[in-house]
Amino acid sequence: MTSRPFNFSAGPAALPEEVLTQVAQEMLDWHGSGMSVMEMSHRGREFISIAEAAEADLRDLLQVPANFRILFMQGGGLGENAIVPMNLSQRNGSGKVDVVVTGSWSKKSAQEAQRYADVHIAATNAPEGQRHIPVAAEWQLRPDAAYVHVCSNETIDGLEFHELPDLKALGSDAPLVIDCSSHQLSRPIDWSRVGLAFGGAQKNIGPAGLTLVYVRDDLLGHALPICPSAFDYKTVAEAQSMYNTPPTFGIYVAGLVFKWLQRFGYAGKTGLAAIEQRNIDKAQLLYAALDGSNLFENRVAANCRSRMNVPFYLRDERLNDAFLAGARERGLLQLKGHKSVGGMRASIYNAMPLEGVQALTAYLRDFEAQHG
Ligand SMILES: Cc1ncc(COP(=O)(O)O)c(C=O)c1O
């Protein structure tokens, strides 16, 4: 193993080094086929075997029930902000979509859905700052909403649902749609509470260009006439994600990440349970360092702090540039916060080892000792 810097990018984000090494080794000749995966027909037996294994491994890791289809699509999270309402908003003929706004990404989802549906903000944490998740019992859900949208991990604001809402218990029959782009595969998903989940691959799963959609069978077949065929979930599902050419290289890399995760061991656990435990430990370490500091602060309510994206601020913002320059010198990359909120952000996805977070917390302490 080479010693690479620790990369805290929010996405596209660090991938497991083992996977990158294997991709490099197989680049010119995949398993004696004489071809790179990039050069294979998506309908040939080699690629079909890659795609089938990737889907089966993902289903196994996330315990995706048999009545959900896993779709490998293109268009990213923002594409899904349009594709979901085009597929689901007329599911019950109402054209109504309820959205819970907890930060930048759910706000964008609401805005995009408005182009296709009657959107109602069922709850919001604006304007006092996006630092908590409104209590589900207080959401104003419409009885005839076609679905309810939440962003289960707000990548920019650093808020995460640690428990998905139980819409049935809230008196709603609507399916819950989650944008899980930035925490999919970091923890289990309670599928009994979800109708559809989507996320771009470029955080925990693989290269940008692949979008994962998990959709319950009964939600297929309701697309609006204006929905492009390539984005009609039923069409894509019936063609096993091969209605059009899928992002083949992304699926291949994702498949290697799934195998890596299946082998992954930590704290006496394996697979998803192991990575979840490591994610919990990394997040605790980093939040404890921030909370114990007089120079740095995280502003998110303790019960909804994200395990994946940790935004933080220097109380003296004049030190921002010095902080980032010192971080780069130590091999701690891409810590600058999103431009809309400023400050810093450490994204600590699955591929970030515990040592990376230890290196960051050591730097926080040293920087504070020098400048605090
Ligand atoms: C939660 C969330 N939703 C949506 C998006 C947008 O995804 P894409 O850039 O793949 O369209 C992002 C990107 O970072 C995200 O973090």
C-alpha cells in the first residue's frame, strides 16, 4: 500500500485504496477477456456477470427486500429530483408532493418537484438556521400526498436522520422517498418505512455517473406522459437497467466496492455492521474534538449530527486560510466547507479510515495550541 493523503472531499469522494489498486490492475485486461471493462458491450456475457454480481451484492449488503427493484441509472441526485416526481406524483392521481426541508438538498428537491407537481413544505428548519430536524409528529402532511420526500443526510448542512420517520404511525399512507445520496451504504436502511430511495454513487459507492434507485414494486408504472422513457422506472426495471447503456464502468467499480465491504471487518463485526460501527466511532471522535475545543465548533443539534459530513467553523474566521494551508501540508485534503455555508467540512465516508480522523483531530489540537 502506498501512503496517500487523507481525502475529506464531500464527493466525488475517496474510494478504498484496495479497490483503486484492483481497478488499475484490471484496466487493460479484465479477467483474461482482453478488454477493459470500459470497452465491453453492456449486453455481453462479461459485463452482464459484472452487473448481476454488483446488484446481488448490494441487495445482500443492504438487505433490500425482494419487492424492491434496484436500478442502475444516470442523472445523479439532481436528476432524481425531477425523475421522482415524474414517476410518482400521479401515483394516486393527486399530483401532490409533501417535502420536509432540512437543508440545501431537500430545498432543491422541493424546488425541482414544483415543476411537475403541487408541492407543499410539510416542515422546515428554516429560517433560524439549518441545525435541527423538525420533529416528525409536528409535520403537516396532506392526506392525499402522492409521496413524502426527505433528504436522509444533508451533505452541506451536516444533518442526518438517525431514524427514518414512520409515516404510517403519523397517519399517512404515502410512500416515503429518501435522498440517501451521501449516506447510502454507511448504515442499514429500514425498508419497512421507505417506498423509494435514491442516491448518486460518488460518495460511498463509486465514481460519479452512476445513480442508484431502490424502488418498491407497486410504485412502478405511474410515470407522467412527459417522463423520458429512459427515466421511467418501470421501463428501466423491466430491462434490468439495460434499457439504454448503463454507466458500465461505474457499475464495475461499485461492484468492487461492494465486495470490499462484504470482506470488511471491524470491532468483531463484518460487512455493513462493521462499516457502520467504524462510522460511528469516527464521527464520535471528531465531534468530541470539536465540542472540546474553544476555537472550532459544529453547530448542528446533537441528535441529528451526520456521521458522514461534519461541517465546522473556526470562531475566528480570519484563520480559515491558515487552517486549510496547514491541513494540506499534513496531507489532509479538501476540508473547505461548501461555498453556500462557508467554514470547513470533513466528509468521512466509508472509505475514510479511523487513522484519517485521528490525523484530523490531532491537527485540530495542534492548530488550536498554536492559534487558540
Ligand atoms: C444529498 C444530496 N442530494 C443530491 C445531490 C446532487 O447529486 P448530483 O450531483 O449527483 O446530481 C448531492 C450532491 O452532493 C447530495 O449530497
